[in-house]
Amino acid sequence: MNNQTELFGTMVFSDTVMRQRLPESVYLSLKRTMRGGHKLNPEVAGAVAEAMKNWAIEKGATHYTHWFQPMTGITAEKHEGFIRPTGDGRAILEFFGKELIQGEPDASSFPSGGLRATFEARGYTAWDPNSYAFIKDGILCIPTAFCSYGGEALDKKTPLLRSMEAINRQGMRIMRLFGHEDVERIIINCGPEQEYFLIDAKILDQRRDLMYTGRTLFGAKPPKGQELEDHYYGVIKPRVAAFMKELNQELWKLGISAKTEHNEVAPAQHELAPIFNVVNIAADHNQLTMEIMKKVAQRHGMVCLLHEKPFAGVNGSGKHDNWSLSTDTGINLMEPGDTPAENAQFLIFLCAVIQAVDDYQEMLRISVASAGNDCRLGGNEAPPAIMSVFLGDEITDVLKAIDSDSPVNPKEKTLLRVGVHTLPRFPRDTTDRNRTSPFAFTGNKFEFRSPGAPMSVSGCNIVLNTAVAESLRQYADRLEAAEDFEKELHQLIRDVIRDHKRIIFNGNGYGAEWMAEAERRGLSNLPTTADCVGRYVTEHNVALFERHGVFSRAEMRARCAIMAENYCKVTHIEAVTMLEMADRDILPAVSRFCGELQERTEKRGSRYELDTLATLNKLLDEAYDARCALDKALQEVNGGIDERAACLYRDSVLPAMRWLRAAADTMETKMPSDEWPFPTYGDMLFSVK
Ligand code: ADP
Ligand code: MG
């Protein structure tokens, strides 16, 4: 047995543990609940709670918590002890079924986007029995959903579970049409690839921008960045290797199968991918992965940066959302098959995704919007803010042939009829993987590459799932009513290709030509989060989420308000941090050095001294003007957090920040190393030896 199999899942109250520790009737009843439909009865909950408590105490746990994912995108927990005084001076360890099923965190400090006035701060958490309980740092963590007493979702998990139901409902209708009587559920699989940076912990104390905002707000480009691409898949440094080893072990204990790890393109950048899982579990696991990455890095004297763009001029960090649908009988619905029926089914689901991305391109874009991701999307190394689907040449040719009623292969005469013919074989691993596409088909799954590294994968999956459910609903309506199934199927696929081919783009998403081409095609382009705020609660989007029971209009308004608020607050903190760094460190340092140069030029001025003094003096004025403009812009916004404020941040605060940075970064290049108040980009990017 190797280390991984021994450790794997030791801290998880998994199916195996439940089967061992629960009476059979309790276990079977719980399984029924997990499969859906059946409410957990109080006796079963009591028995599960007792077994869970005993297991957790054996593993050294002293407390439990309902572990949930508020709308901030991070996770929250409030620890409760198992211990209860008995009244006679002794204490016992207790944990009841009702405590397992439901908790009441004091929720007033979590954002509700106006759904819950703070005076009625109480929301409740409810166990998601489909996600296993686990022990982390001596705490039994019970994965839960978080709702208000009015029933509104206050978290990211509740709508994710609802969106899974939506796909299941509509997907099952398609399964029945294709005669799959044995299929009971449609499963959504998700494998999030996680990018991150590691820098030496000592750097953090010396850079207030990294400390307060997670990204560098100043810093001139180093002589060596990622130009040589020598870091990508390069040798992993010993300190990083030690970190990865411990990280893997910590993750394995929690049943998270971290699979690959390699260096990324930028210096100090790395990636971790788990083996894919059911989407709600994958989302839980990804939240845990991010948390544990940060903790383990600390233990190794490093800091793990999950910001989308910690360093300007080098690649940012994304989270690639690998996504597919399968059946509970193990069929991957995103995989082309061998028979005409399998292929027809594959084409239906492929079309459902293509149509979903086209119909809800704005909502998908909005699902990945944040101040941090604005620094990355469209940044010439990340996908642009315009949504499009990459299919590769082979599949595009098949769709074209169906669309135009022409043979796939010009040498052959036969026209491809959906449901009658098989598709030509696709090479599974197409080499022309297009890294510039935001949404790529990669053989048997789609890969949505726009989410930012620190984001919860729930956000984008809620949108993707619901949008695909809507395509499937339309197809099921049409096919169920058809007199000639095969004929209707063929026509349906032709119609989808005709109506949605504008979203298919196999070319270079970084090129300026694509911007122009996308505009000609009528695709939406929302470059910043501020642009997204006004496009969130449109009638088109509300109709989608209400129809599938995923969000009410009020819930969408709340989420939109939180997005705007977060954008404003993050940008505000960045602006204030810049002002502080400029006023207290950068401007005084440059002024001091200019003073020295002045003195020296009065005695004896070399051309270096004269020229540098003139240049720095000019830049100092420039930087001062920029900091004053930034100050003024901030006063105009006046702490606003709504759509109007978001637009002001976009139009006046962020440009002033860029102006200030440009002046400061140029000054940095003219200043002596030991007079510059902060570690440089070179110091940071090559800090881990
Ligand atoms: P890549 O070549 O894109 O790096 P990998 O095989 O490494 O592909 O997979 C990347 C991620 O996609 C992993 O987390 C993997 O588990 C996940 N993945 C693989 N197949 C599927 C699938 N059918 N559905 C969802 N995710 C998948
Ligand atoms: Mg990948």
C-alpha cells in the first residue's frame, strides 16, 4: 500500500465509514435521502449524529461546525463544543440529530445583499447529506447550505444544488426519449484546475499591497520575467516540492485526490488539479484546497497568492472549470460514441452547451466578474471577456456538414443524418488545444477557463448548469411532441447550429481582430465588473433562473448588489493602499534621493547626477499629480457601493491608479536599489530558491 491509499479519506465520514458504523436500516434510509426526494427522519438523523460524533472523537475532534459558503465566496464556520456539563460537576460529549441537520449561525456579518435586514440577522444552515462530513484541525465539519428564514439562499451551495436538480430534470427527459430506462440521474462532473503563486513569506511584511490586497499595486517589470518560458513544466524547487508533498497529504486525508502538479508559465506559479468529482463535492473540495494551500504554504515559510493577477506583466492565475455530464450508469454524455444513437445523443448535449453559452453569454461572463478578474481577463494571456466556444476543426466540420447538408468528407458522397449515421472518429487528444478560448471542448468535457483563481466554482457552475438545463428543456419539449423522432432530431440539431454558430470560434482569442469580429457577430463584450452590474438582473436572465427554480428575482438582485459592493470595496482598499504607499514611502524616498543629488550637483555635477535629478524631479511631479487625482476621484465616489459608484471606480479611480503606478514604476527604475522602499518584482518572483 502506498502513502496515498493509506491516507486517503482518513478524515472523511465517507460512505465506507457510514456503512461500517451505521445500523443497516439507518444507512439505507440515509442513502435514500442522498439519492433525493426523501426527507431525513429525526431518528435516522439522531443515529447518524451519534455515529458521526463517536467517529470524530476517536479521531481527536473536540468541536463541530456547520461548514458553509456564504456569498463572499469563502467558507465560514462557527465552532461548537461536543462537551456539555451534566449539572453534577461532570461533563459528557453530546451531539444530537437536530444539531446535525440544522444550525443557526449568527449571520449578521455575512453579506445578504439586502435580503435580510441586519436586525433580523438569523439565517439557518442545513446539512447537505450529499457532501460528506470531514475533520479539519480537530473540528468535525458538516457541509451545509445557508438560507434565510424566508427561504432565500444566502450562500453559494443552495443555488448550486438547485441547478443540479434543474439539469437532472431536463436531462432525464432526453434520456427517456433515447430509451435509457435504467438511468436514474444525470450527474454533473467538475474538475477545477487551480493556479497559484508561491513567494517567500518575508516578502509579505515588506509589501503592504500584497498584505492588504493580495496583489502588487506597484512594481517595475524585472529584466527576466517569463520570456524564456523556462519555468513551465520545469524542475520543481526543493522548497516547493516539500510544500506540494505536504499539501497532497493534507488533501488526501480529506478525500481530495490532488492528481497533477507542475510549474506554470510564470516564475513562482504552479498548478494543482484534482480528479474530477460531482460538482457540489468538487466545489466543497476546491474551497478546502484553497484554504489548505494557504496554511501549508505558511508552514513552509511561504505565502500562497490566489489573486487573479498578483503581478502585472506576468501571467495571472485562473481556475479552469472542467465540466461534463454523465449518467448514474456511467455514460459520459460529452463523449462521442460508436453507434448512430450514441452520436445523436452526444450531438444533442453538445448543442445544448453551445446554445447555453450563446443564449446566456452575458450571465456566464457575469459569473466570473470581480475586481481581481478584471485585471486578468483580456490581459493577453487569459481568455478575453467575450464568450465564445472552441470546438476544434473536426467537430466544427461535422456541424458544418449537418448545417449545409453536405458530406463531412469531400471524398465521400453520403450526407450525415443525425440518428442514422455515426460520426467520423475524432482524435481524442486534439493537439490544437486553444489556450486563448474561454470555453473549449477538450474531447470529452468542456473547459471554462475564465473563472479567477480565488473564486468559488459554484458561481460559474450555477449559471452553466441552469443555462444547459434550459437548452435541454426546449429540446425535450420539441422532441416529445415530434411525430417522427429521427426527422425532428436532425432538424433540431440543424436549427441549433444555424442559430448559434456565431458563438463558435476556433481562432486566436487574444487578437484585436477577434474583438472586431465578435462585434460583427453581435456577441456581448462586458470588459469590467462595473459593466456587468447593469446586465445582471435583466428580464432574460430572471426568466431563466425563475423558470428552473434556481434564483428568484430578489435573490438575483441581492447577488448583483454584493458583486457591485465587492468591486467597489476592493477597489477602494487598493486605492487607499496605493495612496499610503506613495505618500509614506515612495514619494519621500524619491524626494530624499533627489535632495542628495541636488547637493551633489551643487558641488560637482556629473551627467548621471544632472540627468537623473531632472528625470526624477519630473516624475516626482507626475506621481504627485496622479496621487492628487486619485485622492480627488476617491472623494467623488465617497464610499459608494452601488452601480453608480462602480462606474466611478471604473472611470476615474482605476485610471488614476494606473497613472500613479506608471509614474512610480518608472521612478523605481531610476532609483538606487537600496533607496527603494519595497522588494522589487525580481525579488518577489525569484524569492523561493
Ligand atoms: P488537461 O489536459 O486539460 O490538463 P486533465 O486530464 O489533466 O486535462 O484534466 C484536467 C481536469 O479535468 C482534471 O481535474 C480532471 O479530473 C478533469 N476532468 C477529466 N475528465 C473530466 C470529465 N469528463 N468531466 C469533468 N472533468 C474532467
Ligand atoms: Mg486543462
